[in-house]
Amino acid sequence: MFKKISRRDFCKCCGSIALSTFFINFAKANSDTNQLIYGEIIINGQKIDKNSEINFDNLSELETKSELALVQNYQNGFLIRPNSKIKFFKNKIQELVKGSFHGVFGKQSSELQIKTPRGTIGIRGTVTYVEYEENYDRTYVCNCYGNTVIYNSKMEELKNLQTKYHSPVVIDKNQTIKDSPYNVPLNHYDDNIKSIENKLGREPRWKLPEGKMIFFAPINEKVKV
């Protein structure tokens, strides 16, 4: 039996759906851009203003200082933690030098390879969190969903991760794959994934346990979009 709803409630519901569709379509229409959405970043020694366009065609060394930053690189979004350094070239992320990023990637025409201090990460259209843990001299990689391939420095495949929900490993100083030592995802969260995907005009492509998100960002780390 269907529940009767008032005309007013029906109109409010339709209005909400239309507004959501507008924002998703707006995000899609603005997908071919590089910009700082929020936070503070420095590129090649120059501070970048919020919402200003960024040129990643030439070699660009991006740094964060004391706060999170969200950067759009065309159809990809990067939530970058404080005190991180990342290199971009030819409009693509190229290398994690230090720190971490949570990459929400659109579909790639070919595998996007990202060098880290320990191993190389191959992206094939996925959401992946990568952090270099300097104290342990290892790279933490979580394939949040999609397909991520992990290589050693000789580009020999170590692991092919294909999952629908968080699947973390670490690449140790000997460039061998180990299980994650953590019982929760390291420094990344489900609600932030959803917020970034929505900002880019998409919905998460995960399979949530019991159909609901589990890991939520603390207030000071929630994505502000």
C-alpha cells in the first residue's frame, strides 16, 4: 500500500531532486579544469588562491603546509594532508614525494602510474589512499574501490587490488607487500569519498557493508564542499 503525501511535500521532494541534479550536472560541466577548491597550497614556491585555475602542464611541485587541501585535476580529486609534497607533469599526478593524498579518480584511458618513495602505484579508475610513513620507511596503499596495481622500483607487479571496499596493504622498505598493521583505514574516510565524488558529479562505486558507510572523518578533517 502506498502512503499518501501532500502536494506540498511532493513539490519539496521534486525540488530537492532537481537541485541535486543541477549540482551534479554543474560539476560535470566544470570537470575540465584544475583548481584549488579549498585549503592552502604552494606550487613551485608560489601560493595559490582558492578557486584559481592551476597549470599542471609543466613540472609542478605542489606542497601543503598546516592544513588539508582539496585540489581538482580535471576529473580527478585529491584531498591532500598537511606537510605533503606531490609532483604533477603533463596535467597528471606523477609522484608522491612525502605525506599523503586521497585520490578520487575518474576513468583512466590508460594506467596512471604514480611513483612513491616505496614502489609505484598504477591507477585504472578507482579511489585510492596513499601515504608515505616516513618513520617506518614504507608506503601505505588502500584501494577503497576499483582497481589499483602495485609495482616495485623495477616496475615488477607486486599486487593487483580489485575491490569494492577498503583493501589496504603496505610496501615495506624492502619493497615487499605486507598486510596493513591497522584495523581501520589510515587517515581517510567514507564520508569524504562521497563528498568528493559528488563534487566531481559522480556517485561512489563501492559496495558498502550492510549498505551504509562505516568510517567518518573527524570534524577538522571533513571535506568542505
